Amino acid sequence: MTERESGFRAALGGLTTRGRSFLAAGIAAAVCAYVLGQPDLLRVGLLLAVLPLVCVAVLYRTRYRVAGSRRLSPSRVPAMSEARVHLRVDNVSRLPTGLLMLQDRVPYVLGPRPRFILDRVEPGGHREVSYRVRSDLRGRYPLGPLQLRLTDPFGMCELTRSFSAYDTLTVVPRVEPLPPVKLKGDSSGYGESRTRALALAGEDDVIPRGYRHGDDLRRVHWRSTAKYGELMVRREEQPHRARCTVLLDTRAVGYFGAGPDSAFEWAVSGAASVAMHMLERGYSVRLLTDTGSTVPGSEGFGGTESSDAAGAMLDTLAVVDHSDGAGLSRALDVLRTGSEGLLVAFFGDLDEEQAAMAGRMRQRAGAAVAFVLDSAAWGALDEDGAAQPAAPRPDAGGDAPEGAAARTVRMLHEAGWTVLQASAGDGLPDLWQRADRHRSREEAGTR
């Protein structure tokens, strides 16, 4: 059996109750006409039987001449925000369509499955509809495939076509705008200013680069131009962007609870907010997790454009999850490979060993700010929506959660960190300003 024959048989399965009734009535009329010898009744029976079969044949041909497409606006949306999905159906056949029902598959976390009824679409015409989706949870969600149910004008047959294409909606963490504070004591030039280093003097030591629109033609390096076959210019001075590393602790043992209001989600949103804020201020930013992975790339800092780096970090934070590791040793190894400018860390629960390891990270940074989340004391919502303290962790040992968090804060502070303890309901912009004030007092106390 060929694919076309099997497809037509499947189309016969799409006969509606009306179509089956017409077919049964036509066959019954034809049998009666043969038995009774009534040719007029035979004509009526053939008409009743052929009509649904003709509708199936026409609809079978039409179903392969209808195109569907989807467009997301935007394709990357913050959590708790809405995105709009635009659907378009084009009739590329020479026959008008009947009544169409359009249905798109969406994950349940984005809302109910949208359905639309489209009237007759003329040959070469199209119809556009749209719907909104919203998710309180970050992640990547597939949309599709798009399903189209076709019916003939007489309602004899219904066929469902599933398009193969689908799109992905990326829900990134919420990014809160932060005030432009200046954390004093940043030896790498925290702020808008940038230092410049002169290139090595001498014709043989110059580092050429490709010509860009607007470059001074007097800086053309003819020897490199002849070597590479394209116009090259001297890189007489290179801007050195101030650096910032955002460290996110993702250890599963460091957090308790789940959901949009959990401590871990607050830390992820905080890391995204700080990274975007520093990129806007002209910093070269990288995202580092306790697993040792960095964004952008394995080399960390690089020549990545700010927009590309922002997109890569947000896409990474959209799907970041708890790690199975129990320590921060891999992150410490990454920080040992170079000198950091500003180090901003979001820590979960730390024992004495991990707090001491975090203290050693401070040695590689010009300035270091830590937000410590005591997840065992993080607020949880009861059935009435009121904030209630979470139950103590079963692995907390004999110390009260407040005592363990206070010990972590003390150890990090003694190591030179500017430490702030984050609790449920705290806003990152307020904590960011408090970090500036704490750092100012620490600088004043050392004079």
C-alpha cells in the first residue's frame, strides 16, 4: 500500500456523523433500488453515497495545501511577564477552505491550550490570530506543534493536521534595576571610568587588527595588510574594561524549599540583576557557578559584546538548577587562575569548611560582596497566603539556623567580604545600597 493510499484511508476515518449517515443512507438506498428495481432510487442512493466521498477527496487534497507558522513576541521574557504568540494560516491552494479550528500545544505552566475557530479562507488568503502566555517559573518551554482541523462546507469530514515545526519560549529570571552605587575599595576601577594600556612601541611589536569603519587611515599597517590580504590598522591603545564576576551557589544542600518564592530563585534572580547591571555600566562580566562553569566560555572574560554576553547569561540562568556538588572547590580553582576586579557572590547555607573556602576567594578580588541566604529561615506561604517560617532543615545539626547563618556571616566578614544576610521579602536594590554603605564604613574604619 502506497503512502497516498494509506493517507486517503486515514482521511476516510475523519468522516463525521453526518458524513457516515449520508454514506449509510446512500448504500441502503442503492441496495433497495436494486431489489425493488427502482432506477430513480438508485440515483438518489448514489448521490448520497458519493457526496461524502467527494468531500473526503477534496479535503484530503486541501489539507496538504495549508501552511501554518508561529511567531513569538518576544522569544525571551522575564518570569511573571507575558509574551504574545502570533499564529498565521495561509491557504496556498486554489480552493477555499471550510471552517477551520486552530489549536496550539503549550505546556500547562503557560496556561490553557488555545483554540481558535477560523471562517472560510479564500484561495491565496491568510488568517492571523494571537494569544498570550505567562509563566511564573523560569525555563525553556516548547510551543507546538500547531494543529489544524479542517472541515468541508457540508460538514461531512474533519481532518486534523499537525505541523512539524515548533518554537521555544525562554523564560528568564526577573531582573531588578539596581541603583548606580560605587563600592569603595575596588582596586580595579569600579565605576564608569576605564583604564587604557599603550600597545608595545615599535614596528615589529604592534598588534594589528582588521580595519573598521571610521578608523584613521594613518593607522594602516601596510606590512600586515600585505600579509593578510585585507586592510589592517595598528592597535595603538587597548581599552581595559573593569571586571566583575558574579558567583552563584547552586548546591542542592545549600537551599531548602522550591517554587518562585524560594531562596534559590531569589539567588538566581539576584545574580541576573547584578550581571545585567554591571554590563550596563561597561564592565566585562562573567557568571560563575559552584560547578566551575563560566559564562561566557571556559576562558571567562573575553571580547564578547555586552548584548551577546547578557543573552548568554540570561539563557543559562533560565535553566540553571541545583547541582549535586557539596563544596565550592571548583569555583575556587577558577578564581585562582586570574585576578578579579569585583566579586559578587550569592551563597546558600555554608558550613565552616565552605565558609573558609569562600573566605579564600576574597584574596583574588579587589572588592567582594556576598549575599548570604539562610534558606532554612526563608519565609514560606501558608494556605491563606501569609508568610510563615519554614521548618528547620533535618540536616542542620544541633545549631539553630540563626546561629549557623550568623557564624557564616562572621567568617566571611573576617575574611574581608562585605556581607549582607538576605531574608524573605528583602529587595535586592535595598541590599545593594546597604552594601555600599557597609563598604564605606569598613573603609573608614581601616583609616
